[in-house]
Amino acid sequence: MNALLDSPVTLTLLFANVAISLWAFYGNPVYMEKFSEWPYQIVHDKKYYQVITSAFLHANFMHLFFNMFALFTFGSFLERFFIENFGSFEGSLYFFLIYFISLLSGSMLTVIFHYNNPLYVAVGASGAVSGIVFSYIIFFPTSMLYVFFIPMPAYLFAFLWIGFSVYGMKSKLGNIGHEAHLGGAIGGFISTLILVDGAMRILLSHFS
């Protein structure tokens, strides 16, 4: 619990995602349809708000759980790391900006690839969470992650994640927003390098 209390933006985002998703689950089903990301509607009907609102909705409880578990695991740690190194206000601001930029880049890449498909729809915080994970990897690239109980260094996971996302996009693998995953990862990585002074130096120091 202390991890969340010491990372206020992560706590707020967790609450917002859970509350809004539950509201959509149990409220009027029209809400889910209206606020999901429909790339065709965003471009042709100018429903630009869907780029943001869709990131706080989830397809089902399992989808919500996995995204929130990843956000808690990486987000609380990363935000506390920023706070310890840059102060409470600036550290949390960095974290929020990286999350939001990752959200936007994930949603926008989805729009770019599907804006001519009136049937394509996407929801979920996966893009934003992918950005947070890749931001974490910049500072802790050699830390061990467990993917389906298989240990691997974080930098290897990053390469596998990018490769899987690109493959998934090309093969249209599963009912997964691969574009959001890839766009969010790129957005999180680049925004961290731009916003956080010394981020590139820290990343390279792990391999020199």
C-alpha cells in the first residue's frame, strides 16, 4: 500500500481506470460504444476525444486486471524513482507526461493503421502502460523480468515486445491492439529520453 501512497499519479490513474471501466461495464452500454476508439469515426466524424477516452475503458475484467497489474508493478516503482531523483512535483509530473504521451502515441498509431476500417474498435490502457514499461527499461535495462514465468533481462523483453508487436500488426494476430502496444512503447521511450535529463547516459552506462 505504501508503494501506491508514495506514487500519487499511479494511484490516481489506477483509480480512474478501474472506476471508469466499471462504470462502463455496469452503466449504459452506449457509453462503451461512444467512448471507445473507432479510428474511422475519429478521422471522418472528428470524434477526437476517443483517442483519450478509449484508454480508460477495457473490454473485460481480465483485460482490466492485466493492464492495472502492469501499471501498479512498473508505474509505482518508476514514479517513486523519479520522485527520489527529481523531487515530488517534478518526478510525478515526468511520470504523468510519459504516461499521457504514450497513451496518445499508442492511440494515434492505431488511427493511422485503421482509419479506413469502419468496423475496427479498440479500448484499453495498453499503449500507455507499454510506454511506462519502456521508460522503466531505460533506467533498469538489466533487471530481470518474468514473462510467463520465464526470466529474462528487461532489454531482451523490449526487443521481443517490439518484434511481437510488429509481427502481430502484419499478421493481424488475435484480438490485440498491437499498434497501441508499439506506439505506446515508442512514445514512452522517446518522451523519457527527451524529458528526463541524463536518461540516455543512464541507459548507456549499463552496457559500457
